[in-house]
Amino acid sequence: MGELTSIQGIVALAAAGVGLVALILAIVLAVKVRRLRSAQVQVLGDAGDLDLVEHAARLEQGFVALRDWVDETATGIESRMVAAESRIDGCVAYRSVVRYDAYGEMSGRQSSSIALLDAHRSGVVLSSILHRENARVYVKPVVEGASELELSPEEQEAMAAALEGRAGSSIDA
């Protein structure tokens, strides 16, 4: 028992205590490193030889490539939309049909005028005049809401109804 009270005994006991504390600390740190490594594998995947900086650099490269692809795709879509919009402007946007009796007969309003105009208010006005023995068809061009040729009242009504968005009306002539 005298050995524990001597200086050498106290130093040996203190060294054993410090060693035990160091061993416990080493075990705790090993467990923490194992958990950290497990979390790192979950984040980095199987490429365990990469550190977080290299992994972040690879992610950034992926995002740059993705952004470039999105920009390229958006540019392509935008050019297609411009082409589609220019085609749509040339399509029939305004239309109307006006039916009427051209000769004032009770023939059931067999004559009609049809206005077909695009977004720029250009197109044609078609008129079909029916009589007992004959039928006539007139086509008059319209450019920006006006025709070089004189329009009949029925043709004017068809054009006005088309531009106003009405389906058309009947005129008894």
C-alpha cells in the first residue's frame, strides 16, 4: 500500500487515469468519425475519394450544364413561338356571314356575303348572288380593313360584323 502513496505510484495512477480518459475520448471520436463518414457517403455517393469541395465543384458543373441546356431550349422554344405567332397572324381571325334576298324576292335569303379577315384586317369578302336561273360569285380583296373595289351594303355589313365579332345578320334588300 505504500507504493500508492509514493510519488511514483501517484504518477502511475495519474498516467493510467489520463490513459483511460484518452481511450474513452478516442472511442467517442471514432464513433463520431464513423457517423460522419456514413453521412458523407450518403451525400457523395460511392465516390468516397472525393472531398466536399470537389463534390461541390462537380455539382456546380452539373448545374452550369443544366442551365446552359435550359437556356438553349428556351431560345429554341422562343424562336418557334415567334414563327407560330407570325403564322397565326395570317390565319382567319375575323369572320361573318350575312344572308339576304338579293332581288327582293321571297326566295328564302339564298344570297350571302362572307367576310374572312386575318389579324391585320386583311382578307376577302365573298358574295354569292342567287337568282332563279343563275348564280354569281364575287370575290373582293380587303387590305387593312379597306377594299379597292366598292363593297355592297351587305358586304360592308359582313365586314363590320366580322370586325365587331358578331356572327352576322340578315338584311332584306
